[in-house]
Amino acid sequence: MAESMRGLHRTCRCAEVTEQMIGSTATLMGWVQKVRNIGGVIFVDLRDRSGIMQLLFENDERGVNSADFEKAAGLRSEFVIAATGVVEARGGEVNKSLATGALEMRVKSFRILSESDVPPFEVKEDSKTRDEVRLKYRYLDLRRPDIQRNIMLRSKVAMLTRQFFAKEGFLEIETPMLGKSTPEGARDYLVPSRIHPGCFYGLPQSPQLYKQLLMCSGYDRYIQIARCFRDEDLRADRQPEFTQIDMELSFVDVDDVIDVNERFLAFLFKEVLDVDVPLPIQRITWQEAMDRFGSDKPDMRFGMELHDVSDIVKNCGFGVFTGALEAGGSVRGINAKGQGGMPRKKIDKLVEFVRGYGAKGLAYIAIGEDGTVKSSFAKFMTDEEMSALISAMEGENGDLLLFAADKKKLVYDVLGALRLELAEQMGLLDKNEYRFVWVTEFPLLEWSEEENRFTAMHHPFTMLMEEDIDLLDTDPGKVRAKAYDIVLNGNEIGGGSVRIHQDDIQEKMFEKLGFTKEQAHEQFGFLLDAFRYGVPPHAGLAYGLDRLVMLMAKVDSIRDVIAFPKVKDASCLMTKSPSEVDEKQLEELHLEIRKDTEAAQE
Ligand code: ASP
């Protein structure tokens, strides 16, 4: 029977009991982890979010009465109990894996606050339970100590973020969830309006427009831990709603944003993980990141950089290389140090791997420890050409050289991905190492084959580098933006830009993006209007909080740092959302479900 809390007060959490408390009385409350009944003594591991405390029940004058002893014998996993007793040094063996492993509490009295059905899985660290079961019973899964640590770490990150930015003079300002649908790259989640038939709100993909308006309104330093929504295509480990640490600053340029943010990161990593982040954080341009690492979010924990060998092979006899170059492409390679003895089967796997990235193949040179060379294309090359290529790759005995030849972008993608795959296989990725890098000077525009026009790489309000302004007319693809990403161990954890605050440049930008004046006004009119009344130069940045916490918690899935995550198809297995709604609700919203949709649902 469930008893009440009347007259009871918890004195502390389980793992907050210390040796100094030996001899004193404490009242602990929590969940039964485990019961061990060894005849005259019953041991119960009591769990709360701080950890575990061992309770000892004995039926004698120092312990509980017979009725309570009987009751203790009936305790099962996940019962919620309150126990009052005396803290003692542990009689039996000390458990070194617990903070309270040298202590126990001799129970004098206790209450069962609630009982529990047999749970569908045991609540314990690193349980091997299937994801579907874990997420269906998320409230139990959230009791697991490892998940609780993640959620507590997340709370600490949010708290320290607010603390840091408040000290720096930032104001926390909320922006609407029900906003205007403005395509910002991804698809919007829409909310139908009951009062305005046929009209919809859009849930924010980010507070971008609002935070720029706040700068127009003079708040000069804004921060928000903001929920964002993007209805993107299904992909593992992507959440339809996610959280940003979002900020905007007035009267600043790139260096100012970078400065405050690297001090923030150093503060956060020191406070949470006791990790020193050396400042300033290294900066590389987008072009350099692509050339050296084949990626705009390079993992800097290891080398294995790309080598451009186009010039070396341009006149060689290997048609795959020369063909790619004649078509305007590029030939580049990476040197997997010490992998020259890789078995053929494993190399074939790498070939398969790069095919997944659109490569037609992968050329290789394997240099044996004794200097013998095996290569997929040696027969097309002269000895001189081969040795020139090997020396350009800084190839030494025991190395494996891998080459991609194709359009430049594809070569970057393929070798960038291959570099990471090899690093993983070679054990070069240390989760305890945190390497940050700023990637700057992103291209402003990106050509979309699909839409046959330029699209904004960051967003349409991103300022271009002053020295590239003339290129906007002559060679728009070459224009660099005042945009920056902060990358941690190969993950983009944040990004932002200086914004355009000059209307002539903004107009030109819209024109390049293929917006007519009317379209631009239809979508962003309020922002453009606001800019007519005195707009300060401004810039900002947003972090993906979920990913940042995931890296700090050293876990592999973003779901392990979100209390109630959704699965790949954007549904929640616990609440079973999204779900159908009543006819009446639809009617009020002036909506009708199409017949073919109904059929598809069935
Ligand atoms: N709103 C941008 C984003 O969500 C970040 C920024 O430019 O501040 O990526």
C-alpha cells in the first residue's frame, strides 16, 4: 500500500551522504535498485539521481521492528521508499565503484511511498535494451544513471551559458514560436489558424529574423536558448525539434563575435569538464579546410591531409587521372601512414565505401615495408611518374596512398569521408581530446543544380567580404561571406555570420538569389522595412545545444542528451505523436483530410 509523506523530510540525496555524517540520522528517498535478503539481514540499494546508498535492515533494537522487517522483505525493484536511519561505516566489503561505497544506513523506520510493476527492462547503466523499448518507456529509461548524468550535464551547460552571457551584458529575450513561415532552407512545420481560415503559422527554423529585429530595436546583445523546428528528410540522429544557443550582437564584426564565443567555450569546457581550451582557437578559411581536409568541418585531431597531385599526373598514362583533369576536375590523394600492408579485401571495402559517396573508384599505391610497390594503376605509369607521385604524397615504406580523380567537389567529399573512415579504423579518434577550429570565409552562394540558381550558403542576410563586392556581378560563385562555423572534432557545433545592413547590398543579394522585389517583400518585408529606420551593423551565431552536449557527454547519439526525443520518422514512441485528430478539431481549423491520404494511412 502506498503511504504518504506526512511528517517526513528528505535530509539529502543518496550519494550526498558523507563520512562526516557517520553516527547521525538521515532520511533518504528514492527507488529500490536491488534487494538482497540474506536471512537475518536485508540489504537494499536505494537510488536517486545522485547515485546509490546501501540500506541495511535488521530486526533488532538497533534496526526495525518485525512488521517493518517483514515489509522490507517484500520490497521489489523500482518501489519508491523513504527510509530513516543511522549512517554507519560499511560492515562488509567497501564498494569502490560507488561514491558511498564505504557507507551504509542502518534503517530504523521506512515507508513504501509507491509500489512498482515489474519494469520491462532493468534500470541500470548502459542497458542493452532495444531503442524502441527504451523510447516507449522513456520515463524508465530516463532513470538510468548514464542518461541522468547526460540530462544533468545539459542543465549545467544551459545554466553556465546564461551565467556567462549575462555577465557579458547579453539580454535573454524570447521570440515567438508561432511565426511567419519563411523558407530558410529546410521545410517549415506549419500550424493551421482557427481564426484565419486557410492561414498558417510557421514554427521557427531559428529565431534569425526576430533577433535581427531586436538589434534594430537597440537591445544590442541578445541570447536565447531557443527551440527550433525543421521538417527535414528522415535521417538517423536528426531531430525535428532541436535547441540552439542563439545570439546576436550589434556594432560588431567577425572578430568580436569570435572573441566572446571562444571565451565562452573556454569557460564552459573548464567548468563542466575541467578541459583547458587554449585561446585563441585556430582559424582556417573554408578554402583551406576543403583543400587540406576535404571538409568544411575538419576533424583536427589527426593529420592525413589531402595532397593535390593534379599537376604531377596531368601528363601520365593513366586515363582515369588525365580524363578527370581534362574534364576540369582534380586528382588528390591521402596518405594512410603505416597501412601499406592492408589486405586486398580491406582495400576493396574502402573502394565500396567511396562508391557510397559517388566516386567511380579509388586508385591506390601500397608501399611494402621493404619498399615494394603494389598499385592498381602502376601498369599505366612510368617508373619516374610513379616515384614523382609517391614523393609528392610523402609516401614512405609501409604507407598506403589512396587517390580520387573526379570533379573537385566530389574529390573533396570522397577523400574527406575516407580520411575520417581511415582515422576511425586506425584508432586515431580520441574522445577525450577536444580540438576546436573556426572555419571562416565560406562561399556566399552555392549553385543549386536542382533549382538552376544560386542559393545562399548560410542565409540571405549574410554579409559578403568587402573585398569581394565587385565579384557579385562578375563571378558570384567566387564571393566569400563573412560567415564562420565553430567546429569541434569534426562536428559543426555552431555557425553564424555578419549580416547585411546596407539596403543596396541586400537588394543585390536578393536579385542574385533570384527573388523579385515583390517576393522579397512578401517574405521579409518587415525586416527590410525595419532596416529603413536605422539599423546598426550586427552579427550573430547559434550553437546546436544538443550536439554540443552530446560531445561533452561523450555519447554517440543525440537522443541520449534529449529528455524526450523523437525517432527517425519524427514520431514519439511514448506518446504516439503525431496522431490523428477529431473531425471536430479539423472542422474548426478549416481542414479536410484528402481521401488518398486516408487510404495511405490504412
Ligand atoms: N540562424 C542561423 C542558423 O540557424 C545562425 C546564425 O546565423 O546566427 O544556422
